[in-house]
Amino acid sequence: MKAKTVKIGNNLAFMIPQSIAAKCRLEENDSFDFSLRKDEIVIRSINKRYNLSDLLAGITQENLHEEVGRDEPVGKEIL
């Protein structure tokens, strides 16, 4: 896939096609790291993507808290 650069102020920019952005789950205001590898530009997303299994693996007895919000109804809650 080809793209052309456009000048924005003193910088050059290019558009990422929607099909690639969707596949990589890119969103507006995501952050990236740019580097050079020989004559290639390497672009890496530096936004942390969380997944449930990694988050659950981080739960230990030391950081596990007690159950909350199990008091008696105080208004017109549906039980």
C-alpha cells in the first residue's frame, strides 16, 4: 500500500489507511515510537493494550480487596 507525505507546519505527516488502523486497533491520539532500521522507518505503538487474562494474573492475596457494595438497599433499588 502506498501513501504520500503532506506538510503540516514544519513536519511531514502521512495518513494510515482505515483498514490498517482497524486491524492494529489504532485510535485517535494513540502514541507511537519512530526509529530507523537501515533505510526503513519503523513505527511502534507505545499504548498499553490490556487483556483480561494478564490483568487477572496480577491479582494476589496482597492486593485483593474485600467485597464492596453489598449493603442493604437504601432507596428504590431493584432486587
